[in-house]
Amino acid sequence: MNIYQINPYLRDKKNYTWGANKNSYTRFIFDYELIYVEKGNFYLYHDGHEYLCQPGQVIFIRPGIHHRFKGGSEKSVQPYIHFDLFYTEQSHIRSTGYKIIHEIDIEKKILNLISQDYFAGYPFQPFVNFSDKEKFLKIFYEIINLDDSVSPFRKKILLTEIIEMLISDNFPELLNSDTPKEYNVAYLIKDYIDSYQAVNMSLDDFEKEFSYSKFHLEKQFKKLYGENIISYRNKKKMELAKTLLKNNVSISTVAERLDYNSISSFSRAFKIHFGENPSNFRKND
């Protein structure tokens, strides 16, 4: 991520109250979200892990990460802001999140709306800290209380201050020009593929998306993960194919969704990977 190109966009903000013992559906969001736990306790199920959220904590949820909330014995107050790091043509027209009913409900057109996660190479719990908490809260609540008539320049200024504190206090490597960017981009590519956003992307697509030559991307990915990008992508593509078949999606639909030219070419790839064709797999499952 080039911090000099950051162009934040405020997508939503609200002083939200969560009901006692209330459970949310599982979802992922298209952008970034900061939540301040002002009052009450609740549980956050984030990327397969359970976290107890308590007053004073700040939660940072990234694009594409599956999560849900479970309320405590009393209502909680949890103001939030949704934002994009980089404004795009989709920033002001897409919704903030997507309800997950089944994995197969997540269409390619939905996945394409997910912002790139520029923090994907930096594993962390969904909590962030601020060295000057008072300053953070002052700016955070100013954003929450903004009138709709406020100039977009003012919104960008406030968001930029929040993002500067977020990065400085939690991801300082992003400010260090000596950080090995090739490793960051390898992490990002893997995360992109793991979230099924890239199962149909070619090397040329990766080159365009990540602004490095495909030869450089291949070299760094293989250095970190021991295999080339397309090989890893194909494994994830086959995992998704198996999931879709288990959920009774037709073979022709799976082949089309995974960008195969024909059912026969999909069946051939499936058999090479799993040792049996899709029809036999479905019968034996």
C-alpha cells in the first residue's frame, strides 16, 4: 500500500445500540469498519475465533472477513464508522455488508465488490489500540456526529487523521520504507485467493491488480509459499468446486462459475485433482 495515495471515503456512521441477547447473522463487509465498545459486553465471532468485547475496546474489521455478533445480558452501545481507504466509483453506491446464508450464495459479482484488504499481510486480533486514546475518541465521535451537509473535504480530513493513528499505532511497518514490499504483496495475493476473490484470475490479472510484474509476483509468492500462484489458485478453485457440488449446484453451473470453457474441461481438471470425475464424486458423497 502506498500511503501517499490514500484517499479515504466515509461510507457510513452511526451511534448504534445492540440489544441484549441479540444474535446477528454471519456476514462479511465490503469495506473497513471501526467499532468502539462504549457500553456493555458482547461476543464477536471473527474469522473462526470467539472474542469477548468489553467497554473501551476498539474493533477493526477488514473486508471479506466472516464474522457475527452475539449480545450479552444487557444492551451494548457500539458506535461505528465504515470507510474505504481508497475512493472508487463503487464507494458511494454499494452497501456496507453482505449476509451469508450459504457459501454458494456468494456470487462472483458480490465478491468483486469487496475492497482489497491492505492489512492482510499483518495477522492480528480484531482489536486495535491507540497511544492517544483521548484524541482518537474525540475525532471518532466528531465523525459519528457529522451532519450530512458537512463538506466532503472535512470528512476526508477527519478520516485521514483516524487512519494515520490506526497505522502508526498498530501497523507501523507500513510507514517504514525498508519493509519488504514483495512479502506484503505475496501475503495479499494469498489472502485474495483464500477469500475466493481470485479463483478465475490469470497472472496478467494479478499483475494488473497488484502493480508488479507477473515475474516478480511469481518469484516472491514461490519464495514465501513454495509454489507458484496459479498452482495455489487451482487448489482453491478445486476446493470451491467440491463445496459447490456438495451443496447440489449442478456440474454445468459449477463449470461456468469457475470459468471453464466446457463441462468436459472442468471434469478433466476435477479428476486430475481428486482422482474421480464430478459425477462420481457427487454419487459417492
